[in-house]
Amino acid sequence: MSHKTINNMMRSFKTLALVALGLGFAAPQAIAQAKQVIRISTPAVPDDWHAKMWTVFKDTLEKSAPGEFDVQIHLNATLFKQGTEPAAVARGNLEMLAISPPEISAIAPEFSIFTAGYIIRDPDHQQKVFNGPIGEHVFKPVIQKLEILPLATVYLGTRQLMLREDKVVKTPADLKGIKLRMPGSKEWLFLGEALGATATPLAFGEVYLALKTGTIDGQDNPLPSARAAKFYEASKTLVLTSHLVDVIFISISTKTFNAMKPEQQQKVRLAAEAAARYNNTNRIKDEAELVDFFKSQGIKVITPDVASFRKAVQEKYLASDMAKNWEKGLLQRIIDVK
């Protein structure tokens, strides 16, 4: 065999080896690329149930579809600032989020009916409204206008007032001049004003320091969220107005969802529902115990004249421009759900 033939054979072997090596490297890369990336952004703090629920979502999906999804959870608004998540979905920079009625209302004004105080009665009423025919009906514009698909209804808690000073509050008149922190949308600010306070927009992550320094006089949040964020450390009074049975919806980009196989879509839905159940069960249990916890922390707890708050708040909503966007007859349909 000539030297030339041997050299040619050696070059051929080297080429085959490099090809094989390249295929060896390509295989895991192809597997990694095959995973569907699901980025999740939330302002929730780690100790809150609606932060922990995302881990339930991730774990449930990994069990039902091992190796098919790469779920990336970003808490504390570290990926996107609170309120900017829907825009991130529209840009294709985010796959999943927990969207609220005020965020939906910014694009679909008719949804603002669910931002109004004293409309939804309790967690059970909430689940029946959104998981039934009404929910199916009102989510259509969300899917069409925001290109976001709600998958599960998350009970965020019943919102109460917490004030940094010792103050007696019985009626809306007692909140006059109180700088009450609310999320920044016009729907949230309207609710704060309807309660009788001076609504002050502020991001959730800035509330603790603002209470400490007196930049705000109070904040409204469900009790589990107030405990998780330790707002009680900078407060003296809890007022049980129960003015809003709060909700968020575990949601996914329609572009992301529609790109999945039908069996993957079903697994994502079931994982979202498991996450919502986990949150709802624990949050309801927490709320039953938290008044005593806040009392143990030296917080004065006041039960106001809720009927006077309900009357004042509902009158302001019904007389507002916001109510002009509400679908005729929908309010009564919501009230009639038993």
C-alpha cells in the first residue's frame, strides 16, 4: 500500500471521526432545543402562595411531560416590572404570567366590571363565575385583544386596609386624606378613591419602605400578601373592609400555546389548575388564621361598617364612566351566580 493511499485513508478516518464527534455534540443540543421554554414573570414575593404555586406548576408539568418543557420562574418582578408583563407577552419576550382584571381592562375596558368593589362575594362565588359560562364569555376579548389565554382562576385573597398609624375607621369618611397605596392603573386608583381615601400609585416592592417612611399612610392587600411582605412591621391598624375579592389568572401567550401539540396543551392546562388549587386552598386556610396573627403582632383590628363602604363604593362605580363599558345585564348575571 502506498504512502499516498495510507494518507488518504487516515484523512478519511479523521473526517469520519470529526463527523461522529460533531453528531455526538449535536445530539444533546438538539434535545435541549426541543424543550419548550416557558418564562414566567411575577411580582410575588417568595413566601406568598401565588409565588409558590409556580413551583407546583413546574413540578406538575415535569411529572406529566418529563423533559418537554423548560419552565423558568422569575419572582419579585426581577424579569419584568409589575404591570409590564402583558406588553412583554406581546413582544414575544414572555410566555406565561398571572394577569389581573385591571391589566386586562387596560385593553378590554368591558372587563373593568371585575375591578369594582363588592361585586364578587367570596372565593366560592369567584370560582363559579370565572369557571362557568360567564368566564368563558368574558375571556373571549382577552384572547382576541391581548393574545393571552387564561388557564386557571387564582384566588388572590380578600383585600383589606392596613394603616401605619393607630386610627379608628368605621365609614369611608374616616379615610379622608389618607394616602392609600394602590397599584398604578386607573382601575386600582378609582377603587382607592371610591373607598374614601387619596389613592397613591406605587409598585408593590416599594410599599414596605414607603410605610416605614410615611410616604404613604396605608396599603390595601389580601392578608396573606401583607404577612408575606411583612407590612405589619410598619403598620398599627388593620381595617377589615373586605372591599375586593381579588383574583389573578394563570395565563399563557396564545402564540406559545397554539404552537404546542394538543396533548401538551392539556398537560399545561392541568398543571395550571393544580397550581391554582394549591394557592386557593392554602390562601383560604391562611386567611382564617391571619387576623389572630396580626393581633399577636400588636396590630389593632377594626371591623368597620361594611354596609356603608359597600353602598358608597357601588354608587361611585355605577355613576362612573367605567360602568358605561360594562356589558348590559352582566352585573346581574354575576350577582345571580349561586
